[in-house]
Amino acid sequence: MDFRPSHDQRALVAGMRTLLSARFPRRNLREAVDAEVPEDTLDRSLWRELGKCGFFSLRLAEKDGGAGLGLPEAVFLFEEAGRHLLPGPLVATHLAAGLIPGVAEGDTVVTALEAPGMVEHLAMADVVLVLDGERGPDRGCLRVLEVTGGHGPSVLAGRPVRSVDPTTPLHQVVSMPERTPALPDAGARGGGLAGDDAARLLREAALLTAAQQLGSAGQTLDMAVSHAKNRSQFGRPIGAFQAVQHLCAQMLARTELARVSVYAASLTATEIDITGARLLADEAAVRNARDCLQLHGGMGFTWEADVHLHLKRAWLRRTQWRPTEDAEESLARALLAAPGELPGGNREPFE
């Protein structure tokens, strides 16, 4: 059995990489970092172009205007987005395609509120996915809240807070909305998703976040290796020193372990596999960014270097869509559960 990406999958990744290199090069990333208005970090024209290229509608059926592809292909694209540090609530918007009008085309920006706490890009969002219920593997149901015209902060009583990641503006919401109006055309069941549908979307959100972490880990590995080859000390490249080689080798091992776990979880789509993949991807993203920063020396600590951006984004992603502490608790329950009693049901993949 061949587990390597198919020709079509490699072409899909190459197309995404070409698009982001052209529409979101390093210059655009630095402009987002230095933006005086936090909301300017999200480029609506790029968002619509992503919609036009099928980023959000990738998994919709062809009869619904999508590409009819699956979770593995979505993981490949989100890995590229993570590599480029593409800002915006990509996961929430991707999951809302087909549920909310205008999302698949990139005309509607969707963010998410899982519990009282931080919400990203709230002032730029048109719709908020609201998760009602307790935290846990079988938590709550998803409903939608319309906040067009930049009214998200006022509707949810959100207070702007300083984000560790300069490209991800945050608002703190202290309480969940008591009544969540449903959009008339948003999915079934009166505008909400409950039960298995909501649980599945939450697992997919955790996996797509892991894919972004994987992309960031791969990028910081490449940055570290490139710097080790080009930076010279004592008359030779620093990559010639064994300590530097070991550091890069450890980064590679973390990245590849996370990669196979994330790819495998995209095929099984089970609670335990996604949880394990998420933990490995979070660790790879954070530790690789730290090691990359260390390898760059004093230059790595400067604002002009991009290493700190990967570290800050990795820190932030660890708190989103199955925070690390939730993932650890879920995995512990799975490991202690009797056979056939795994959280989230059996290990059969979701259709």
C-alpha cells in the first residue's frame, strides 16, 4: 500500500503554495505585523480569492459547488497556510462552508466562540459559530450568530485585548450569549448543529489546527537548516558543528512524527487519533520555533526576524479548538478506557 500523496494531491499543494507565495509573500506578512489597526491583518480580497480557488468549499459536494474532496486534502492545504502564517479564522470559515451563505465563496468571514474567553478577528467577522455546552469530547451543539458590519464586539460584549500574535487580534468575551439567533439559511435544525454533527466538526477543527501547526513546524525547520548552511563562524558554516546538527535533527524528528500522525488522523478521523496528532503537532510547532530562534542567536530575537512570529502563532493555536490541556485529558481518558469504550465512539472513520 502506498501512503505517499497522490499526483493530484501534490498538484493541489503546489497550487496552494504558488497562490500564497504570490498573494501573501513575506512583504504582506510584515505589513500585517506592523498594521496600526489590528483589523487590517485580514485581507478581504485575499479571503475572496481563497474562496474562488476552492479553499473553503474543498470538501463540499460537486453538486453544491465544491471540489468533492476529503479531510486529507484539507489537511494538506491547511499545512501550507500554517507554513505561510496566513492570518484569519481559516478553520471556522472552512467548517462553515455549506452551512452559511457566502462562506464557500469567501464573501463571509466566520470566527468561533467555544467558551467564555478569547475570540479571534471578532471585529472583522460576519458570523460567529457559537458552541453551547460544557467542554469535553461530546460537548454541546453549534449555532450561528450574525454580527455583520463589525458589530461582533458589541453583540458579544467583547473587550479588545493585546494578543501575543500581532497578526491575530483578540477580544475577550466574559459570558456566552444567552440566546443565539439562528440564521435562516444556516444548515438544518433551525440554524444549528447538534449531537454527532457538532462533535465531528469540533474534531475536524482540532485536526485542521494541528495541520497549521505542522506547517509552521516544517517552515521553522527549513529556516533553521538554511541559516545553519549560510551562517559562518570560526571560518566554517555553523551547520558543521555537531551541536547544531543535533538541534536540526531533533527538529526534523519532531516534524516527521507530527506529520505522519496528522496525516493518519485525517484518514481515520477518530477522537483518539486526532487528539494524539494535535498534541504532537502543538509540541513540534512550539519547540521547533524555540530551537529555530536559539539557532539564529541574537538575530532571532529581533522584531525584523520572522522566527518569533511562528512561536507566537504556535502559542496562540495551542489554545484554540481543543486546547492542550483538554487534549491531554481526552487522551488520558482514551488510554484508560476499556476496549470499545473510547471517547467519541469506536475507531471507525466518519463518512
